Amino acid sequence: MDITVPKGKRKAFQRLETRALILESAKALFADKGFERTTVRAIAASSEVGLGTIFKHFEDKNALLAAALHDDLAATLERAFKEVKHEKTARENFIHIASRLYQYYAVNPSLSKTLVQQAMFSKGKCQTVLDEQLSDFIGVIDGLLEKGKEKQEIKQSADNRAVAFNFFSHYIITLVSCLNQPTFSPESALAQLEEQLDITYSGIETTPGSKR
Amino acid sequence: MDITVPKGKRKAFQRLETRALILESAKALFADKGFERTTVRAIAASSEVGLGTIFKHFEDKNALLAAALHDDLAATLERAFKEVKHEKTARENFIHIASRLYQYYAVNPSLSKTLVQQAMFSKGKCQTVLDEQLSDFIGVIDGLLEKGKEKQEIKQSADNRAVAFNFFSHYIITLVSCLNQPTFSPESALAQLEEQLDITYSGIETTPGSKR
DNA sequence: CTATAAAGGTGAACGTGTTCACTTAAAGAA
DNA sequence: TTCTTTAAGTGAACACGTTCACCTTTATAG
């Protein structure tokens, strides 16, 4: 019997507290040992909770990783979105957002790789969390493109949806490609992304004006 | 004592035969039950081989899948490469190759998804097999682009390496994106790929000539 | 207050991928 | 041939993710 929460909501509070405890331990252990080398039993022991309890709070070990990184990732995204400057080009703003994300992934490339893998391939349900962030991301790019059209950066005939997907493709492939390198450097990832954006912007077909 | 191979190479032959037996069973079971729902024990039983034997032939269950699909995939790739017509544009040839691959993946989308996932994220060693195919793929695209430059389809200033990577990015992201749908249709995947190639070809920036 | 229902918490037990000490048989040396 | 070495083959044992029947505690009904 605890006096801090004398209401009829002790259970709900306990639940949240337990969840937080588990997440804290999970985060620390994942960061320390990596995903595969961290056992659910170790997380249970570290958070002083029964093994089964963890699975009352999280669908599986993957969901645990997603939850452990979710808050930081969401904060990174939100911060990046807020830093969008409307006087800058769509491209500059996009690169800035990508830059922030790459910096975040660089904190722990190994964990990031696992997270990205799960986001891209997870079966059915728990992907919702990451899908939301993807939708946000695509939505923001869409907005940037619209602004870009207004300021003559981008041609009117371009389809925002398709171009947003194009940007996202390059962002994600560059990320995966660089996460597979022995070391992940946000700078080289950005350079690679810029190279692809060059192509997306200028196109590759011969044009009447540039047939030298 | 078998009379068919009386040489001093019985062991080598036995080994190959055992390997083939395992692969045959693995292929059938994977196709029937899917990757996760097929146990290594079931493969061992079906191929009438000890459990440990499988791991003398394959690093792990993932390698088993890669090996099971490798030959078909290699054949698909080779066939697609041979169908390249030099009188067609680089884009048409690329789309044709992608089309063949998408058709192959469509045979068993679930297995394909697992295979692609492993190819993109496998740790360290066994990825070699798939990496080879990737190198081939990139190499062929590179060649197509060079031809494309000769026939004025693609501007000289384009960097083949970067553009080949660009093509590959769209190919792979489209594949993953479509494999995550409830049903995988090569046709809709191709449509999506074409949409992205449109962007890559024409570019999105406003040009002096197209400022309407 | 008591009785009942609901929900959090628990760890033994299970299934499965993977390892390893050992057996067996082929290849090579004497 | 006979002995030695090498490697294929094997399944018991292990580690870990996951499940589930059960317990305990809180919430709710009477």
C-alpha cells in the first residue's frame, strides 16, 4: 500500500512505472551490448521484473527496441521539422532534416541498423509506430515541395507525392547503404544523398539546351 | 561401397549429394510452409540427414534460404541480361531486367521478402553471394548507361556510377515497398518504378525552357 | 464489508536455431 | 595391407525468444 497514489488508479500507475523501468533497462543494455547480444532475461533481471512481465508490456523483443528508441527518434524528428526555414530551398531543408536523422543514427549505428531493418520488414502489426513517423516525414517533404514550387525551385508539373517518395527512397537507401559500411559517418552519407539529389534535380536525359 | 564412384573421390561426391539433398528439401519446405514456419529439424528429417549435418553445409538457416533460391535467381538474372537489346534505350532495357526480377519475386513474395531483407542487412560474411549479383546488376546498368550516352539518350555529364546507383535504389525500394503490400503484383511494381524513372530522367528543377 | 471480476505479474515449460564432442568412414602414408 | 589423418555426419545439450496456466493485487458490484 503506497500513499503517493491513494486513488483508485494505483494499477494504472504501477503499470506505467513498470513499463518505464523495463524501457530504461532495455535502452541501457541495448546500447551497451547491442540488440542480439542483449537477452530478454537480462532486461528482466536488470529491471527487477519477471520474464513474463516484459511480454505483458511489449509484443516481442523487436517492439522493445522500437519503444526504447522511439522517444529519442520522435524528438529528433520534431526538432528537425522545427528547424525548417521557409526562406531556404526545399532541397536545403530536406538535407537538413536528413542530416539530423543521420546524426541520430550515428549515435549507435548497430542499433539503428536493426531498427531500420525492422521498420522496413516487420510483419503486420507493431510497425504502426514507425509508419506514423514515415507518414509525417513524407508529409513534411510534400509541404517542402509545394513551397519549392511557389518559389520556382521546382517545376509545377512535378507530382509532389511521387517526388516525396523519390526523396525518401534516396534518404533510406543511402542510410542502409552507409549503415552497412564498417563505420557510419553522417557526413559521407549526406554527400551520397546530395549526389543522388543532384540527379533528381537536373535529370539525366539529354535536353535541347545541353547537347554538348 | 558404391560402384558408381569407385575413385578416390567418394567423399567429395557424397558431400555434394548430401548438399543437394538438403537444398532440395529446403526449397520444397520453404515454398510450402514459408521461411519462419519451416524448422531446420523438418529439413533434416525430410532430407534424411542429421540435424548437425545441415550446419556442416550451411552457416545458418539464412544461408540455407539464400542457397535454395540462388540458382533460380542467378538463372533469372542471366536470362534477363541476355535479353538486353542494344537497339533499345537504356531505360527500356533496365525496365525489362527489373520486370524479369519482379516476376521472379512474385512467384513467392513472402520468401522473396525474407531474402531481400537478408541481402540488405545480413551481417558480415555470407552476403557475398548476393553481393556478387548486386555487382553484376550495377555493372550491367553501367554498361546500359554508357550505350545510352552514345545514342544521345542520356547526357554526357551524368556520372554512370551515381546514376546506376540511382536506378538500383529505385528498383530496390520499389521492390521492398511492393513486397510489403498484402499482394505483390509485378505490374504495379513496374508502374511505380517507371514513375520514379520519369523523375530521374526529366529532373524536377525549373529549367529556362519549361517555366510555364 | 464481502464477493466477484479484472488486470498485472510470474516463472516453468516449450520450440527452435545453433554448437560441439564424438563416431564413422574415406583418403593418404608407410 | 595396415596405420594415421582428415573430414563428413550425428544428435544430445544449450541458449534464447515466446507462451501460458497460475498467483496476487487492485478495482468493482452487491
